Amino acid sequence: MEEKVTGGTDISQVLTFKLADEVYGVDIMSVREVLDFSSVTKVPHTPDFMVGVINLRGNVVPVVDLKKKFRLGDTERTVNTCIIIVEVVIDNESTVLGALADSVQEVVEFEHETIEDAPRIGTHLNTDFIAGMAKKDNGFVIILDVNAVFSMTEIGACTGAAAETAAG
Amino acid sequence: MTLDSNQQVFVNEATELLQELEESLLELENTPDSAELIARVFRAMHTIKGSGAMFGFDNIAALVHSIETAYDMVRSNVICVTKPMLDYSLKACDIIREMLSDPEMRADSPVAVEISEFFTRAANIQKQQVQTEKQPYKTADGVLRTYRITFRPSHNIMMNGTNPSLLLKELAEMGSATVVAHTADVPELNEIQPEGCYLSWDIILTTDKPENDIRDVFIFVEDDAEITIQPVAETFDDREKKLGEILLERGCLTQEQLGEVLNEKKRLGELMVEKGIVSEGAVEAALMEQVHVKNVNEKKTLSAEVTASSIRVPSERLDSLVDLVGELVTVQARLSQVASRKNDQDMLKVAEEVERLVWELRDNTMSIRMLEIGSTFNRFKRLVRDLSAELGKEIELVTFGGETEIDKTVIEKLGDPLVHLIRNSIDHGIEKPEDRIAAGKPAKGHISLQASHSGDSVLIEITDDGRGINRKAVLEKAKAKGLVSENAELSDRDIYDLIFASGFSTAASVSSVSGRGVGMDVVRRNIEALRGTIEINSAEGTGTTIVLKLPLTLAIIDGLLVTIGGQFFILPLSIVNECIEFNRSENRSGSGRRIIMVRNELVPYVPLRGFFDIRGEEPEIQQIVIISVDGRRVGFVVDSVVGDHQTVIKSLGKAFKDIDCISGASVLGDGSVALIIDIMKIYNDIG
């Protein structure tokens, strides 16, 4: 799984952020920027975790609520709420998406050897979404595989199903 | 072999040349002796051969060489254009096209050899006939000349059945003509003999036809009229300076003084008429000649300029330019908003200036993407020609409004639906020649393709004079397929709608052309994807007309900005009829039926808030936006209507590709996002 976390020769730089009480991370190479939470336009007939779309310098960018997606409860909007803009590859095409986070923390460097595979049990998440786990201070950072989290089957299947239920 | 960039340029150019060549060949079929067309064909062939050889497409060069030789002989009037020659030339176009996409293809494939042999033979045969076949008189060089023609018919020319106005008309058809009638000889009313001719004419004609052709027009009246034909010298480039100009240059005279003197001086013409040297009519004719020659010269320089100033730009660059302009429009809207909020006079002035410039820039950018639809139309000439021959029908395609401009992306996506519709007309519409004659129609069928502007839309009409749509057959077929119930009574419009149903076809047998029933539903879907509409009108026995209504551009729409639950939505303004107030409590109906009365007309409505699952309390007074599609009216309930909003369409991206009730998004002046509602889709879903 390590090879998915790229960046240096044997060092990965990871942007860490909080969802509920847990610390997550995404590889810095796929992060474009971090925005303050601003008004989001909800698109009808989409599942709950699709927060809506925002205007990113003239481009319309969809935003996903990771907490809802991982079934960790609702995201309360606070001053710390952020949108992490990531660039992911969906169906071999690079796409820009936003992810809602409770707060963004810092950029941490991990040596490749210290990143471990995700445990089979013991997390709330589908292990397909996890690129690896790394120790930090006294806790863990769950490093997400953004391409898997935002893959078309994950987003598209849900939007399609939601649209059907809404229309039916 | 992979293509380097030079070869790619050649392929692009050659593809364009082939298109032009094909057009010219098809035109040549109708007017086989047009020197200009033959010259055009030859030029295109020559360029393809020359640059083909230069960039390593030897196969193409070899094939074109024999054809070029033949056309060279046509050009020098050694041989005439024949039907097989045109057939082979068109075939050659197809093969060259294949060769362009597959450079490995060799010039000795059976078809290519057949073509080469045909043209070599043609050239050889006619070489022997050089002496006999030569046409003696014909300038045939395609050069425009201006002639001064005077036509003074004798008083009783009309006695023998000659109508001078027809002769003038014939002249006018030869080129651009200015006609001046002399009325000086017309007597007082009580002395007029009704069958006498009192008029005479001066005609200034600019044409590429030789003088003999003009003389031929008057061939039957030569003895009854006085006719002179003189060529006119056209250009006076190095004319000598006028006296006034020289004096002015030397400083002996100021501009005002010169003006004064010139005003006092009577014009030369007036002086001559006063002195009785020439008649007023003669002066008028001379003046008209002056204007005519001037116009012709202007036209010439204009066309020269146009060819010199066109450049080739990759379309991606245009697309990114349009994107940038789109963003500029959004930012400009924000600037105007900020300026009006600050209420600073200086800033308002600047904002206004920017607004004006941005709109101008936007219009200009959009116009760059506009293409004439004529090139698409011309593609169909070939289609009609080949298909009608295959099906044993005689069909002529006429096109109008080819100069109508429409967005590049719309044109690209319009090709396939149009091919479908025209194939349908050829296969189902136009009857076989014997059936047509039996029905009292001319053996030759006509299909017309017409494009025109209508507001911010473009209308494209496809009309055929075939057998029309058999409504009974359509209805029976629909019943058999279970699309409508057995005893349904349908209006004509409903019946035509059935044609667009998926899997529908009335053709008894499946032909290679149509009848599989996968045409019209795809056509309708494609047209609707372009935010257009399609309408059928038909009269049994006399023909069918299909009207496509398409937006001018896909990048920008005129929208109606509305709010639902504090969120902005945009409805396409082109189909909005009216907005009326909707009082919730007044319209609460027990049965749950959603219909309101608008000026004694029942209009069904859709509450968009419910349709989109938007939470929150509905306001007491809402608005109903009434749209009309295909003559039917449907209302959509929204919280409030903000106003019209011209907007740049942004795609929602792949993440929302399955959302079908929203066709895109737009960034508003304050930076928030408004969703564009796909009304047609919702309408079709509920309808």
C-alpha cells in the first residue's frame, strides 16, 4: 500500500485534518489548497454527503462531507471548518473536488517504513479507502487514499441511487 | 508512419480542399460549362497534388496526377465535363480521404487504379479530338468585365410578341446589372398607344460571360432595335489630380474657400442639361454607370481583403478564450455590484465603462466561434446524390440561408441528427419517380434545407415534397406496439410525437437506409441536448416539414433567475412565457391535483420546491413561471423571481453526471453558484 503514498524518495508529506475526534491525512501531492468554509449550493437529488457546489475562482467544484460519507455524524459549521481542495483521478480523468473537514492541522512528514497497512478490523472505515496508518504523538493518523474515496463508483453510484429514490 | 507536424498541417488543409473540391464538383454537375468552377476544381487538385508530394504523400500525388491532367484539358476547352468523369472524381475524393487517414494505403488499390485508368483514357481520347472539339468563341477565363449596353427598341417592337423587360431580366441574371430607363420619348397620356414601346434603356452589366453571350440575348430583336455593346474601362487608379486639390496642396487656397467655390459651381451634369447638350436621362445613365463601376471595384477590393486577413487558429485556444471571457463577465458583474453599493461616482463610471467593454468583448469572442452553416449543408448534397441514386429516386437538394451563423459546437453536434432527418426524407418521404408521376407530381423530388435566425435561436427547416406522414399508419403501428391504448383518440401533434418514441418505425421493411426505428428518438435526444426543440408538420400527399429550433450558442444562455428556499436557480428564458403570482392558500385543492386557471386556460404545474426536496417553509405568496413547449404550457412554482440574467454555463463535472434535472451551473455576481434547471428534462419526465 505504501507505493500509493508518494512525495519524496522515502518520505511522504501528509496534510492532517480532523473529522470528529480522529486525525486523518491526505498525501500533500493531491492537495491543491485549503479554503475557509463559505456558502455551498446544494444540488437537488444528490445524497446527503454531497454538500453541494462552490465557486472556485469561476469554476464550479463539488464538495463532499467526509464525515457523513464515513457515517461519523454531522459536521457542525465552526470557524475551523475548512474545505480541502484535492485533485483526484476519476475514470482516468483528473478532477477537482472539495472535502469538508472539521479543522485542518498541519503538514507532517512520515518515512515510508513508519507507514503501516490498515488493520483489517478496528476502524469505522472501509479499508479500501485507507492508504495506510502512521503513528504521530500518542495517536494514529489515518492516511486516506483520495482516489478511492472519490472514485466514481463511490460518488456516482450513490448519486444515481438517490436520484431514483427522490424521483420515485 | 506517424505524421510530423508539417504533415498534420497538410492533412488539415487537404481535408478542407477536398470539401471544397466536392462542392465544386457537385455544382459542376448542374453547370458543366462554368469556367470558374472548372478552374476551382483544377486549382484544388493541383494544390493537393503539389503539397501531397512535398509532404511524402506520394500515393495521393500519383492518383491526383491523372485526374489533374484531365481537368487541365477541360480547362483549356479541349474536352467537356461528363457525368462519369464527375462520378470518378467524387470517388477519388473518397479515396484521397482514406489515404489521408491511412498514409500507408497504396495508390495501386483496385479502385484507385480504375480511377487513374479512366482519367488517362479520357485525356487520351480527347487529345485526338483537340482540333475538332475546340470551341471557337468563349473567353471562359472567369474574369469579370463591365459592358455598357444601349438598347433602343423600335416603336412597334411589342407587336411581334417581344417583351423587352424579359430581355432586361435575362441580362440581369448574367451578372450584376444597373439598368436606367429613358422616359424622354413617352408622349402625353392621351397620345399614348398602349401597344407601342416608348422606352429605351442603358444597361451597365458586369459579368464573366463573353460579349457574344450578351449579343445572344438580343438575337431575336436585332432587326427591331438599336443595340450597342461596349466594354467599359473599369479602373482609374492613377487619375490626375483635380485643379482644386493642387491649389490646396500649394497653400494657395484653404479647404473652406474651396468648399465655397465648389458649392457655387453647378455640377457638370446640370450645366450640360441646362445648355441642352445632352438630355437629363443621358446624364442620369452616365452617373449610374459611375456608381456601378465604383461598387464593382469596391466589391473586388473587399473580397481581396477578406482572403488576405483570415488566419487559422486551433479551436482549443478559442475555447480557452471563451472560458476566460466568461470569467471576466462574472467578475465584471461583481464589480458593478460593488460599485453600486459603494455609490462612488468615479468608481461607478469606471464600472460602467468596464461593463460596456466586457459585453463588447463577449460578443466579439462569441462571434469568432460562429461558423456559417453552409459548410454542413454542402455535405448533404453528396449524401442526397448518392442515396437517391442508390434508391432509384430522383431528388434535388436545395439549400437556403447557408450564410446563417451558429456556434461551432452546435454545428458539430447538428451533423448526425440532420443526416438522420434527410435520410428519412429520402427513404420514407420522397416517392419513386413512377409513383410521383401517378400522383400528379413532377418525377423529380425536392428536399429543401433552410436556415434562418429567429431571435436568439436558429431555425432549420427540412422540407420534402414527398408523400407526407400517414397518420393512420403511425397510430396503428403505435397501437400494435402497445405505445398507446387501443381506443385512444390522439391529436395530430400527439401522433407526430409517437414518431419520436424509441423503437418506432413505420417502414414495412428494414432497408440499409432506415427502418430500424432507432433514428428519431436519437434525433430528438440530440437536439434536446443542444437545448433545442423539434417539430413536425406534414400534409399527407404533399410533403413533410421538420423544424429544428436551436440556440445560437451553448456557452451562454439568457436565463430567468429565481429563488427556492434561499437558493438561486436559473430557468432558460427562451421557453419562459410569463410569470404569475401564486397564492398558496387560494390554490389548495383537496384532490391534490396541481392545475391552475390562467386566463380561462387550465395549466398543470410542478412545485419545484417539492420536486427538488428543498426543506423549509414555503412562503405564502409564490410565483409560477409558465413555460411553453410544443405549444403546451406548464407552470413551475418557485419562491420568487429575481429577474433576467445572462449567464455563462459551467458544467457540474463528472461527480454529478447522473443528475438529470440540472443541466449546469452559473456563477453569480456575488460569487455564489446558481444551478441551471433542465426544464425540458423535467417536462419530459412528468409529461
